[in-house]
Amino acid sequence: MTIATQAEAVEYLRNHPLLRTGDLDEARHRVGQKFCDHRLDIAQRHQDLAVRHNHVAGRHSSINYLHYGADVTIDPGMLDSFYLLQIPLSGQASVRHRGSDIIASASTATLLNPDRDTTMQWGADCRKLLLQIDRGYLETVARQIIRAELPGPIRFASRIDL
């Protein structure tokens, strides 16, 4: 069994289910509660949505497993209050962030900065682990490390070679 096949067979964090739905409005609302308000649309009308969202929250971060089960377009705009590391386990997503287009796959993750617009298109077979990190907490840690005020926003490169 290849790594990609193993990832498809495993539903990470399955003991922490948050959402199971085929309803687009419910998916938009419930996923938005854990991340942020966003537009969510099924890219191809003949596909059925089959959302699986598992979630484990920490004090300043959370880890999530998310799969939509259909080709979807996601437009959160700016995340504002958090950074989001997205690690594809299977399938692909097209991510536009900081003016760059990135094809996220098993070999390429993305890190979304809170102060930059994002749009995404996830394929029906796209499954991701998502690490959400609170922006305020990260800024506090950075100020403690440098023992000074930050000279500007903390920004990471969007494309991560896995």
C-alpha cells in the first residue's frame, strides 16, 4: 500500500467527529464556526457533498481533519485571527494566497497568513490535516523571543515542500 493509498484509507482524528453532513448550508455554517465565515460552493452541481470534519482543540491551536467529498470552491477572504497550515493527505487543491497559485498535494502543503486573501478549490478526493494557530498567541511568543515589539506582521511563505 502506498502512502497516498494509506492516507485515503485513514480518517485522522476519527474519535473526535465534529460534522458529518451532505447539506451545503450546514457545512458552510459549522465549518465556519471553527474557522471563519466563508463562501463554500459545490463546483459541479451533479456531485453530492459528504463532509467529514474531525476537530481537537488546544488552548491556542487546533488540529482538524477535513474532507468535503465533492469538488468545492472555498473563499474565506482573510483569516484575520489565525494562521492555517494545510497538509494534504490525498487528492489536490488549488490555493491562491499572497498573489501566488499553489497546487497543494501530498508533496506540497500550504500555510495561510491571516492578513492575506485566500481562495481555494478542493478536489473531491482532497483530504487534509489542518493546524490552526491563534495569531495573537503567535505574536505574543514572537515578542517574547525578540524582547521587543514586532516590526510588522508575521508572514510565512505560503508554499511548503513536504
